[in-house]
Amino acid sequence: MQLEVLFVFLLVLFLIAVRRIGKFKIKLWMAMLIGAILLMTLGAISFSQALSAMNLDILAFLFGAFLIVQLMVQTGLLQYLAVTLIRASRSPSSLLLLVMIFVAGSSAVLVNDAVVLITTPLVISVCTLAKLKKTPYLLAVPLASNLGSALTPIGNPQNILIKIASGEDTIYWVTRMALPTTLSLLSAFLILRLIHRRDIRTAFTCSFPEPKTMITNRAGATAAGIVALATIAALLTSDLLGIPMALVAVAGGAAALLLSADRRQTIREINWGTLIFFAAMFIVMSTVAASGLLGYIFDPFSSWLFTGGAASVASIFGLSLLVSQVTSNVPFVSIALPAFQSAGASASQYLSLAAGSTLAGNMTILGAAANVIVLEAAEGRGSGFSYTEFLKSGMPVTLITSAIAITLLVLTG
């Protein structure tokens, strides 16, 4: 059965990589769902085992977070915040910086997959209005999102997985990651500005829309802001409150749904594809873990991963960097966590896994789901970027930000 599981896993990776067969476009969730169905059909995992493999805490958290984000979009609040910041730009270079600050900041407190899905069309519209080449700004969205999401345990799905599995303290997480995240974001901006200097050298003269025109429902936007802030505060203090993060997110999502002027539209416009992707991913990765294939990945690193100190941090980052380019970072974390739990990993090692897998997601398009989401959203609007264009910016950003994070995590560990 191990060969069958390996075949299905490689097929899923192939479908994610090619993303198109003839005229048929394969989305991320489709590839993972095909893999889950094939594994159940082959008998590698039973239906009841597949249901048990789904992490309901993660799915509930994402569902609640998506409802809150959708209310912010529906009322125009998220667009208002983005345009308010973007209007402060005085040059293409400052626009790039402000886009990255907005995306990174939003991704730290909202699930980054939802943030990039909403931000991408805004960036395309702004670049069109300012008559700027879209590529550097589109690349800035996933790169900044991945970097910003590393700051908190609620910034991205892999962090949530690690937080739930390890019980790591939120305050400890944020204080340890604050400086690495800030320096990494600044270095990513400088790298993008250097690589794309020809595209962002010229000045622009245009009038961006008034932020207040983005608001479609003033009372609704105020309510959405209150719900979002209250939920974020509760999530960041969930350790002190003793309330599971999934419950907090669902409560916030329920409040958002009740406040929505069009609940059917809110439900309909949730990114269901992402939820299907994660549900199917848990099935696929649970089967891979049960097959014994993980030994081939982790055994060569076993003598280094949990030794402690600089060797441990560096080896965790190295493993994350290598495997995430093949599996994407969320699936990598889902298969790495059992090894970390069985080894009794320390809080610092769990944090290294979170930071390493998140920063590793910036190297290639396949490194993180957020990268593919941005590309699919951009292509749907006639824009986009190639694998090579992403790699040209993503590789130096990943290598330099990883070096920054490793150094600071070792020094503060």
C-alpha cells in the first residue's frame, strides 16, 4: 500500500504544479480533493478514518475567520483601510512599501489566505490607475503576507496547527517573532525594490479614490470593525482566557454573519475552495503519515532536529526549506507535527518550525498556498507572474529572511 500512497501523493503534487490539463484549469483544492478520493477508493484510508483525520479545530477557525473577513469586505471596511494607507504613497517605491505593510499587518491578525484573496484585486486596480507594471506589486502581496503571518499563531494555517498541537503561549510567540518579522519585511522590501528598480523608478501622478467611497454601509463597517477587533483581541489572549481559539473564531464568525446585510451572499462568497483544500489535505497527509513514508523525510535529520541550540534551529529551517518546496508549507507542517510531538519538542523548536515553514513558503510558487491563491486571483483578472519571476524575487527573500530569523531565534533562545 505504501507504493499506492506514494503514487497518489506524487500525483497531487504534479496536479498542483501543472495547474492545467489542456483547457481544464486545476485549482489547488481540486488537486488535493482528487488525492483524498483516490486514497479512499484504493482503500488506503477508510471513510470513517478520513472523517477522523480532519482537524475540526482548524476548519472551524478558518470558517469563522472567513466570515469576519467577508463582512469587512461586504461593508467596504477592508477596502477602506487599504485605500487609506495606499493614498499616503508619494512614489512607486513608497506604494510598494505601503502595500507590503498593509498586507503583512493584516496577515498577522487575519488568516493570510483570506487577506491575499481580497488584496490582490485591489493591488491590480491601484497599479492600473497609477499606470504601473503590476508584477512587483503582485509579488509583494504573497511575500509580505507570508512574512507578516509569521508574527502570530493566528496569521496562517500552519501556525494555527502548531499552536493547537503544542499549546505554545501566544505572548511568547509574538515577542520572539516581532524583531525577526520586522527586519525580514524591511529586507524583503529592499530586495524587491532592487530587483524591480526599473519598474518602480518612474514617478506617478494620479488621484487615488477617497477612502470613504469604499464604505458601502457605514453602520455595518463600524460593526464589522468592532467584531474583528474583539475577535482578534480574544484570539491573542485566548491562553489567558482559557478559551479554545476555534471557539473564539466561530463566535466571531457567528456575530459577523448575524450582522451581515445579506447572509446568503456572505456564506456564498466564503472561500470554500480553501476549506475543501484543508479538509482533503488532512486526509492525504494522515494517510501519508500512516504509510511510513515520513521516515524517509525525517530520519536523515533526526540527529539534528531536537538537539537544541543553533543546530536544532538551523536543521528545522533547512528541512522546512527543502520539503515545503515539494509539499507546500501547510502539508509539510501537518506531517512534521507528529514527529515533533513524539520527540517532546520544546517551545523554541515549535516556534522554529512555524517560522521556518512560513518563511520557506516564499521561495517558490508551490511553497505556500497563499502564493497560488494570489496567482489564481491575478490570472482571473488578466494579470499574473511566471514561476521564474516569483523565484527571482522569492529565493533571495527566503534565504535572507531565513538567515535573519535563524540568527535572532538562536540569540534570543
